Amino acid sequence: MRTGRILTWKHTLFLILLLTIAVSLSFPAFYLLRRTKAILTEEVQSKAVDIAHTISSVLEMEIDMYQKLSETENLNKDDELWSY
């Protein structure tokens, strides 16, 4: 064994094993991260569509009141539209 060598074969083997483990663990973690992001995006989009559908259904049922409200320039507490 030479004393001037920086890395011995044991050190080299340890570094190769460490690199192999790091690479093998990073692929499943990256996949899990991408999949979780995709699932969360789908859920948020689904909830947004549900909320928009609910609002449109309410507006369709009470379109006359909404039309009055949208045409009102100033809204005071005394107006009948205030509670709407």
C-alpha cells in the first residue's frame, strides 16, 4: 500500500456504492413528487369546476334578482338587494 494515494480501493468502492444508492433513491422520490403534483392539480381543477357549476345553478334559479343586482350602481343597506 502506498502512502501517497488519496483514495484507496475501499474509499472508491464506498463512494460508488453511495452514489448508486443516491441515484436509486432519487428516481422513486422524483416519480412520487410528480405524481402527487398531478393528483393535486386534478383535485383543484375538479373543485373549481364544481364551485362554478354550483354558482351558475344558483344564478339560474334567481336570475331576476341577480340581474337587478348587477345593474345596481350603488348598494345601500336600505335597498332590498342588500340581503341578496
